[in-house]
Amino acid sequence: MKTVLSDADGAITYYEWNEGVGIITEYCKRCGSVKIGRGEYARNYFNTFATFDIETTKLENELWNIKKPEQEHYFNYTFCWSFWIEDKFIFGRSIDDFFRMLDACRIFLADTVLLIFVHNLAFEFNNNIDYFFGSEWIEGFWRNATTPLFIRLKSFEFRCTAQLTHKSLAQIGKEIKLEKLDDFDYSRKLGIYDELSGNDIDYSMRDV
């Protein structure tokens, strides 16, 4: 699936997932690895990290809401995802493309772990629980049943920055002087084939 090309000044380039496989593995190999921990708990980590975020549309579960109108129920549908490693921003539409990209990366990354920071890991985890449980699961740590602090797969470790910092994205944005957009329309219903505006992409980029 095609995404977009590049912004006007060429500072950021957007890639398809299959190009992203090469970019991720290139940076991991270039940065090298470091061993953390001792004995059986020691692991090799790449000396870099990435960030990941999804943007979703809220869709009502109409059948459920007809049967139980007192209990509103809805689905979160991912219409785009973004992944940043070093100075590269990888952007896609179908969440399946992101997971396919990770699966393809595993061949190259082997047992060395790439850290991936997610601001609200509980949200991403609970929206994509099938992938996490179907992957090469190793371990995780939860604050409670629905709030993971980290989830470690064979080649990837997802860590929750919201739980680690106790800060919102808005707070973090102010600290790094990249504030969230105030005029983003959360009510828009978007799918993976709907055209995104520059505002949509800028919002996704700022989040990740």
C-alpha cells in the first residue's frame, strides 16, 4: 500500500513498510549492540531505540448498542500508524503492514532486542492484543490487568512512556518544544483508504 512521498523541504521522507524493514535493520546494525544485565538475565540490546504510535477512529458497535443501549460499546479502528527510528519516520495505513514489517525484521535482528517506546502502551496493546499474544512471547510486566509497563517479544521490547514518566504527551511536547496540535478533529471517521490531510500526518508525527 502506498503512503505519501515527502514533505516540501525534503527534511522527512515517508516510507512503505517493506522499505521500513531495510531502514530499521540498517540502523540497528550501524548502531551496534550492548549487553545489559548479568547471567541468565543478560540480554543484548541495540544501542538505539524507536517510537511507535497508532491513530484510530472510534466506531460504534451498532448490534451491541441496539441490544444493550445502556452499555455503550465501540471499536477503535486503526487508520494509520507511525514509527520513528533515529532520523527516519516510517508511516503506513494498515496496522497489518506494521506487524508484517516487524515480522520481517525478526529475520535480521535475531535475538538482539530493539527498544520501542509507546506513549500509552495499554491502548496499543488492547487494540492489537491478538498480535502480541500470537508473537514470540517472552515476558511482560503489568501495573494491573490492562496496563502493561513493558512487553518483551523475541526481537522487540515495547515500553510505556506514559507509565514510566507519568506525563501526558502534551506535557512532553511542551518540554521538547513540539506541542500537540490543538485543532485536530477527533470526530472524523477515517479508514485506511481515505486520504489524509497534512494536518493528519503532522498530528501523527508529533505523537510518535
